[in-house]
Amino acid sequence: MEKGVTNLNRFLIEEQRAFPEATGDFTMLIESIAFASKIISREVNKAGIVNIIGKAQSVNVHGEEQQKLDVYADKKMIEAMDHLGKLCAMASEENDEVIQVPKEYPKGKYLAVFDPLDGSSNIDVNISIGTIFGIYKRQDGDTGTPCCKDFMQPGRKMVAAGYVIYGSSTMMVYSAGNGVHGFTLDPSIGEYILSHPNMKIPECGKIYSINEANYHHWDEPTRKFVEHIKNNTERTYTARYIGSLVADFHRNLLKGGVFLYPGDEKNKRGKLRLLYECAPLAYIIENAGGRATNGAQDILDIVPDTLHQKEPLIIGSKYEVETYLKYQRGELK
Ligand code: AFP
């Protein structure tokens, strides 16, 4: 390997060595997700030139039309992990029910949750999209065929989470609770190379990201917070909203700022799913020094009731998220 270059494999091995009790199971899982993401990245990149863009003839559990690439990405994530003997089950945004490990493979102690291709309505307009994932351990004492109940754990119990952004380059960002680390895919060698070690979000940001078309449907504290941001004389903010969560999140993580998808009159619990989107990104942001809330509770403290539960998400730099909470609590008016 080139001097000074750390690839994902080397990084994982060195992390594993730092924890003598680690079995390597976890390393294998992250590597398998990385493998799936390389295949997804290849397909996303060639989406414009092959006739893969378009709707598959199926509708997912949320009543949304699935795009072909969603179906493909979902399959690749499952195939990359189902045979390892490290997982006891998976849950994906694209599947109604818990995904069981096929009978022919041994089961392990981990549970994986993922949104295989978030922001899929952006695929055919060439906007960055992403894969989001989280890994939990099955609770002690839980035996038998894994079911929804196994996944009803607060995000704080996650052992790792991350995302892959398919953008101008493909990047994988993950945390196992020991810093947030970003790896850029070098397509010439097909390897993820450590490019962003120990990522930290700035304490205060300059970016706010929210779909302002929903302004009249927001609650009063959210409207007031956004007015505060716009009229702030001490700090100047700029609005940036792509409408592709991983892309909005990644930019704000690097530059500082806040992303909001609050509940509103139409969608009381917002639009984003707790297990597949909110919790993994909340895990990343807390490990990078930021905060994530639904307006009343830290995202990582919420115990889901259902697999596909939605939750309002306010996530980003501490200062902006805490200012939002002050409006929600009535401390700022
Ligand atoms: P799609 O998968 O339908 O593109 O939705 C993307 C998404 O779930 C998330 O990635 C965005 O942050 C959010 O929806 C954007 O929602 P609005 O279009 O309502 O702003």
C-alpha cells in the first residue's frame, strides 16, 4: 500500500486491535456494507446510460412507487450481509416485514437496519443520493425467530451507524462510537481510502436546510425559529436544501448548520423514518459533536413502536438545534 494511505480494511483492522474483546464480526459487517455500496455506486453512476432509471412495478410499504434502483440496492445490501453468520435479521425501508437470514446460513448476534437508496426521487435528475445503515445487537435473552420486537431498541443501543453518499465522488462515513470517519472511494482501485478522519461538526453553523414550502403547515415554534435564523443580526445564515437527506446531512456535517424535517399539519410525525434515517444519522451527529431531536426528545432516546415509524428530525450543530429546542420549550418567543 502507498505510504500514508489508509484503506477501509486497514482502518477497521487497527480499530479492532484497539479493542481486544472484539471478535471481528463487526469488521466483517462494515466491509460487507462497503462491498454492497461499491456495487450500488457503480449502478448509480451508470444509471444515465442504461435503461435502469424508472419505476419498478411495485409500491413500497409507504405507498411510494419504488424505482428500479431502490429494488436493486435493497437486494445488494441483503445479499452482502445475509450469509455472513453475523446477523440474526435485517429491516429495510423497502420491506414491509423483518428480513430473515435464509435457513441455509448460520445466524449471529447483530441486527442491521438500512435505507438502501435514500432520496430516490432524485435519481433521474442526477442529484446525490445515499445509503443509510445502523447496526444493533440482539437484546440478551431474546431467542427464537427474530421479529419486529427485536428492533424496538433506542438508537443509543446502536453499535455502529453510517451512510454512503453517491455524489461527485462516493464516500462512506461511519462511526462505531469512536469518532466519525469518512472514506472516499478511489474508483481506479475500487478501494475506500480514509479521507476524513475524526470528523467534527462545527458548534455553530451558517446553513439551515428545510423545505420552506411547508411553512404554513409548521407549528408556531418552528416558524419562529426559522424567522430567528433569517433575521439574525449576529450571524448570517444561508439556506441550502436539496431534498435528498444524505446529501443535505453530509454538507451540514462538513460545514455546520441545521437540517429540519419537522412534523406539520399534514404529516404530524414528519416524513423521515426513525429506524432507517433519523436514528443512524443521529448516531453519527452525536459522535461528531452535534445534536439531533424530534423537538421533545433526543432522537437516540426514542424507542420505536413500529418498524416504519416516522419521526420529526432536527439535526446538526449544537447551537442551532439547542436554539430550536428553546423555541419549542417556549424559552424563546
Ligand atoms: P424520496 O426518497 O422520495 O426522494 O424522499 C427523500 C426524502 O425521504 C429525504 O431524502 C429528503 O430529505 C426528504 O425526503 C425530502 O422531502 P420533501 O420533498 O418533502 O422536502
